[in-house]
Amino acid sequence: MTSLRTLGASDLEVFPLCLGGNVFGWTADEADSFAVLDAYTAAGGNFVDTADSYSAWVPGHRGGESETVIGTWLKARGNRSDVVVATKVSQHPDHPGLSAANIKAAADASLRRLGTDHIDLYYTHYDKPEVPVEEIVGALDELVKAGKVRAVGASNISAERLQQSLDFSDREGLARYVALQPHYNLVSRDTYEGALQDVAARAGLAAVPYFALAAGFLTGKYRTGTTVVSARAAGAAKHLETERGQRVLAALDEIARDRDAEVATVALAWLAGRPTVAAPIASARTPEQLPALLAVADLTLTDEETAQLTAASE
């Protein structure tokens, strides 16, 4: 039985791989999404991540498609109490920004789409520095006190603004961020490591990194001379052109061979073992893509393997 990890100072206990919902209602239709969600939960997974804006970037979409699919699935399976649902606010076309009024209106819209009376973890999707942290934290606190949100987190925020938010929460006794969702993986370390990670570590925040597999690059399927048909191929392929990307792939290949593991599993295991990280986020369009992701729960790298990957990714 895989041991669950506690998210910061919250009472939320989560599987060590968070299932990304960005593909639901986009590259995975409802039937495929249900199949992925079923397979993930059947394997013990209980942590699903989405956002109110997924997938507003697709022509003809309004945003909220992913939440709607997840909500329909939760209702069909009757398993709401078994799943930790995380969503985000600030990017939906109808609810942009982080004003107090918008946060509350967006939360209500997310609750409707998810078909639930509470959101387990509610993130600010992209910080809006023009809005005082006092206004943002105050609105999030109201949602927690109203029972609409269990815990709050931040994504895409500076170390300075994160610290200001935490200080205000502590000073006023208001809801405090328990989780941070940074862009972080073996080929993108600079955004998180350093000041932001330091704040998270000092404050006891759990990191739940997105793009944990670098848009698919760290699955190992992108190689020089190969063509991958994927909506995210361009984003992943750019890493092939860097020395760092080639070094990381070589190190992943070697460890994956030694441990009889998939390249993606090894890449996720490195991330899962980093300081502050509770559960990397990875998405799957089909159930067949899940085993390599889920296997991170059972793979712990040795100190030597971790050091090898860390050096390759410098």
C-alpha cells in the first residue's frame, strides 16, 4: 500500500503522483478522461489537479471544460469523498484576475462545474502583483470560513509575494497557503530552486510541481530524428536542442536501464525526492500512459542516482 503524503499543514493526504487534468476535455475526450481517472483511482491515486481556465486556449472552448469532465465523473462514480480535487483561479476568460470579488465568483463557478460543495485545494493560478496580498488572502480566507474551500495554495508567484502573503496570514490569523505549484523538473530548475524553494521550506509548504515531465520531454519519447504527434510536441522538443537536455536524457536512460524502470518514472522519482516536493503533477491522455507515472510511488532513487541526475541537469 502506497503511503500518502500530507500537504503542508493541511489535513489533506495525497498520493505521491498528482494526476494533471489539463488534457480532460481537450486532447482526451470525456470517455478517455473517465478511463484515465478510473485507472488512476483504481491504482490508489486520489489527487486530481485542474483549473477553471482549462481548456480556454482551444478554439471554441470557454474554459471550465476540464472541471466539467471531472465533475461529471465524480457524480457518475459517487466517489467525491475519496478524491482530493485541486483547482485554480485567475485565468478564466469570464473571471480574470485576483480581486476579492472575482476570487469568490470564480470559486462558485468552479463549484458548479465540479458538482460539489467544496474544493479541497484552491490555488491562485498566476499571481497578480497589482492586487494587494491582503485582498487575495482575505478573499481566500472567506472561502475557507464558508466551507467552500478546505485549503489554499499558490502557483506562479514570486518568493517576495509568497512571503508577504504568509506574513499577512500569520499576523491576522487568516487561512495560510499550504501548497505551492511551481514550474519544476529536471530541465527547468531555475524558477523554483533558490529563493522560492527557501520560502516554501521555511514555511512548511508542500510543492506540487507542474510540467514535471517537461511537456513530455522527460518521458524519453522525444529523440533526435523522431517525430511525435502531440499537441505539446514543440514545447518538449526544444529541450533536445540543448546540451543539458541531452545530458539529462543520457543519465535517465542509464538509470532506467539499471533499475528496469521507465524513463518517465525515473524523472518523476528525482522530482518526488527533492526537498519540499510532495507530489509531482503529470497528465495522461490514455490509461496506457499511466503505469509509468504511477510507478513513481514505488521507486526511490539511491543517493548516487539522485546526484547523477542532479549533476546532469546543472
